[in-house]
Amino acid sequence: MTVGLVLSGGGARGNFQVGAARYLYERNVRPTVITGTSVGAINAVKLAEGEGDGHDETRGLRGLIRIWRDLQTTSDMWVEENWYINVKNNKIIKHLESKDVRKEKFQVAGASVAIFGTLGLMYHINEAYDSAEDLINQIKEVLNGQSQSLYNLGPIYSKLNDQSKLDPVKVWHSGIKLRMSIVALESGTLRYVTEKGNVLQRDCVTYVQTLPPYAPECLPIAVKIKELEQQRANLYSELEMAAPRDKAGIIEKIREKNGEISYQNQLMTSCKISYPPQSVPLSIALSGGTLASASIPLAFSPIKIGNEHYVDGGVRELVPIQAAIQAGATEIYALLASDNSLEPARSLLNGKLVETYAKGSANLIDVANRATSDIMANEVGLSEIEPYISNVNPNVNVMIIQPDHDIHDIMTIDPGLIDIRMAYGYMKADDTYQARQADPANYRQLANQYSQERNTDLIYRMRYEIWKLEYEATGYRFEFDDKGRPKYPPQWIGHNLDAIRQVRDLKNRLSDLVHDRRRKGGYVPAEAQDWSNTWERHPWTPDRGLWLPNAPAAQGSVVRPGETLGIDQAIHSPNGLYSLVFQGDGNLVLYKITKTTGRVAQECRPIQAEVNQLQNQLASLQAQLATASPREKAVIMEQIQELKAVIDLRQGDLTACNATYPPEVLITRNAAWATGTTATAGACYLDHDGNLYIFDEGKQIVWFTNKGRNPNSHLAVQDDGNIVIYRPDGSVVWSMKG
């Protein structure tokens, strides 16, 4: 059985694939064949490094996760081309996009003539002329082929050429076959870039050949010609800057260089006759091949390889399953980045929704883009996976892992959405993998059933809603731009306490959903334990913790003068057995904490079961030893020693597993004391006079110790469960126990 991993195109939605691959790798599904298209190629080339000895955090899957989690905004992957920026910022374009264009035209022109006469009108004409001339020049660039895309993949290319992020040597020596699909614009041919940078024909066997400009024997001449041409170029530069009296001498030097170049060209002609160039396999650096596979037409520029220009392989093959089969894979996991739905129609240039394609509503580019990039691409993807849904090839098993719902488009980069989608990929892979094991023939239907029963989509959608609500909770306005992407940077509007409360409520519900999923046999990523405890990630850092106030907060076991206990913040006794918490309901409560270690993590349970079984065997042998004859005892003792060695070995494995996947810790909290206050929580504050106050949101005092005139006193939670306010000299101001 040869395991293959197939990664579809899908732009920024490739984050789903990373989570799905993580789940499979944790189940020891390790591919020896990886194929990818577009963003799938970017993910594929990194996975093709292999995992090595498992200690390199930057390699393979772990490195890929790091790269995705380092992304903050779209500019970390692609940026707009200068011509596109200039066109968008052109005054005429902005004016034409305004709501009352015609009305404004007449008002501006009329006002100019009325107030400033002809001079005022000419000012507006001149201003429009300058903007129009700039706009025409930019459009000419596009029409003349000087600009071929709206965006460029410069940021991705930099990452691909950074050896700390992608090491071609590791890819070459990993033993993994890599196939990245690309399409040549000139011939329209689908081809593949391999792990060594070679280009293969569609059959994944035949090497694409290229004819070099000259044979190796002619290389010295070519180098010499290049040197002479550079020297001549330098002389031309000198000529432009030279004084009139020096120009004649420089011109003579240029003539000499022309003669030398002419002579070397004659030598090159003779060399080519004597040593005609021979065709060689076409190859490209892995970074260039990956970039070609990711170059979505119109969005990104084609990449030249040999004598042709290449674009995103998704033009012809969105899900390269056949390539994996041709490379020898028999057990294939196809990770699709997007669901099967068709994107809402948007204008290619301004990203705005296109509600109708009636004449006068959509331009030629929008019509072409909708037909080819949207509808045709969607159909290509559906037609490619359809034959493998029922596994028509008896020698090949294909498991398709795909999202049911997309929460962002193919161009959106946001750290929170990346995390949410990666976790979704992990859970969908779990549902699909378990369904395939339970019912291979009907696994897709069973996987959908698992996703519903185990809250996969509920968790996914709830995290997305929390992510949006966290904008307002952390002080920002959440808005989509014209392209349907989150506006960045967002507008600051100030913190919203109601939104914080809603986030906390949803976080608690999220915790229940995750717990329920685990209870029903579903897996979640290890970091799921933090989903309800922290904010989702954003391109900015929230200035307050989710469960802490934005104010100086007490720490450890002491509240010092001027410090507060924020809502749901706690301080703890030094021994950790007591916690004093100012709750969201306004009650200040002392809890006694009991911690017990629960079951080991699911990942470690098979090892624990094996250790238990071995220990039972050991106990049985020890019982036999007590009644055995002297001759039998020697044999049993030897068996006992061997079994102890195996137990020690597996116990070590269990210890290592527990370190990676810690056992559950069950925490029980029992209230030992409370103020009994129920007003809407505002703050719990230790004044500099030694008084401990509880305020509501309107700063009205709802409880206090009534022990003022004791400056610089501090409050402590003691190991015996007592809460005491001490003066600087150590004498008691106030005690919970009186």
C-alpha cells in the first residue's frame, strides 16, 4: 500500500488542508506521494520535506503549521500590483464610483462658473485631464502586456526562497514523490513539477525537454559576450554623463567593444555549428515551480519555465488525484480546500457584488471571470472527484475530506480564521477517517452524520461568530469591505461590556460543545482546551484578557493598595488550595480547590491498556512462582525479568505520551465564603486607606470592609483558607474569620 496525499487548489482556504493533514499525521498516516494544485502545491512542497527524526520544529507538517500561523493579513501572502493601486486611487475612478456622479458633475461645474467664471471651470478640466492622462497610461500598460495581473505573490515567493521555511535539500532527500500541477499558456498543456524541480508531461512519466541556447562547450564564449555587453552598457552610461570634450574618447571605446562583441558572436556561431545544443529535461527551482502552480490567472502573473509561461494547475486540474495514482499511490487522502458551493459573483476589479449580468450592469471582464474562474473552475473540481466518490478503480482507495461550509473567500488572510479553519479541517478529517473505518462504502454519508452528532459544524460556526463578536468586545468595529473581507485596520470604537459578556457566554457554550464532542468519540486538536479561555487570534493584540479587566490586577496571593480583582479574576493561596474570585455576578467568593488527575488522553489510552495487560501478566507469573517447583522457578523468573523489561519500555512510552498529551485534570471548586453581593459587577478594589470595596458598574459601593485609616495595608489569601488584611507592621486590620 502506497499512501498518497492530494491537496486541491483554493487560495487562502488551504488552511483547512493543514488541519486535516495534521489529524492524519497524528494517526500515523504518512504519505510517500504528495500532489498539489495552487495553494495545495504550497502546502505540498512543505510537507514533501518529510518529518525527519521528529525533532525539527520547522520541518514538514510542523513547519507548515508555523508558516500559516505566522500570517496576519493578506499582505503576508500577496500584494496589489502598482498599476492596480494607481487605477483604484485615480480621481476619475473614485469619482465614477460615487453614488451621485452626474448630479455632482453639474454642481461642481456650475459652482465653478458661477463663482470663479471660466478660470474655475478650467481648473476642474485641467485636474480631470491630469487624472485621465494617468489613467490612460496605466491602462496602456495593461493592454501592451506590461501588466498581467492584479496582485503579485512576492511575499509567498520570499518565504519559498527562505531556507528556514522551505529547504529544497530536505525535499530532494525525503523519499516523497512530489507532483505540483501547472498549465502552459502557450500550449495549454497540463504538466507537473517534481520534488527535484523536473517538469513532467501529463502522464507523470515523460520528462518535458528543452533546448538550451548553446552547448556546454560554448559556455565560455557566452560568458565573455555577456561581460563585453555589460562593459558596453557601462560606457553608454558614462557617455550620458560625460562632458562634451570627453565624449569622443568614450565613443571610440564603444566602437572597440562593438568589434570585440562582433568577433565573439562569430566564435559563438562557429561553436554552435561544431557543438549543436542537445535537448535536456526541463527543470526549475522548487520555489518557481510552486509559484507557477499558485499563479491564478488574472490575479497573479504567469511564471516562465523554459520557453513557455505557466499558471495555476487548477485551470485544468483542481484536485490532482489522477497524478497521485500515476505516481504510484494506492491509498489516497484527497484534502479539498473549499466546499462545493459557488462563490457569490463579484467584480474582478473592485470586488463588489454583481447582482445581475444584464447589459449595463457587468462589464466584459466580469462576465469572462464569472464564466471561467468561478463556474468552470467549480465544475472542474466537481467532475474530478465524482469518479472517486464510488471508488471506480478497484486497485485504488480514495478518501475525500472536504469542508461543508466556507467562512471566507480565497484571498482572505486573518490569524483567527486560519486557526478556526485548521481546527475545522482536523475535526472533519476525524469524522471522515472514523466513518471510512466503520463503513467504507458509505463513509461520506456517515461522516456527515458524525459531523452533526459530534458538533463539528456547530463548533466551527460558533468560533466564527465569537471571532466576529470579539472585534466589538476588544474595542473595534467589525465590517466587511467591498470585497467581502474583514476591513483592516478596523475602526476603534471603544470596549463594549455587553459584547464581552456575550463572548464569555458563547465561550462557555463552546466549551460544552467541545466536551460533548469528546464524549461522543470525536477528536479535537490539543489546543482546544484554550478555545474557551482566550481570545481568538487577530491581527492586533487585545489590550485585556478575555476573563480579566483592563486595569492593574492583583497577582499571586496578595492584593496590594490600589490593585483590583478584575471580573472573574482570582488570586490564590500559596499552596493553591484556595482561590478568591470576583465573579461576574458581583459576588466575591473564596473557593476551596480540589484537583484530581482523571483519565489519560485518548492518544495515550492504547499504551495504558497495553501496560495494564502486561502488569496483569506479571501478577499472574508472580502467582505461579509461589507454587512452582524449583526447576520451574528458574524459567518463570526469566519470564518475569523479560516482562518487566517490556513493561519498563512501554511505561516510558506512556510517560512520553502523557508529556505530549497530558491527562485530564479534574478541578472541583466549593465555596467556603462569599460577600453575598449580587449587583452588576464593576470592580473589586483595595483602597490605599486599607478598605476593600466592591463597586457596581455605576461605581456605587455595594460592600466594603469598613476598616479605613490603615494606609499601605495589603490583603492576603492564606494557606489555612483565611482572608486577612495586614498593616505594614504585620498586625491585622480585617479578617474573614473575625
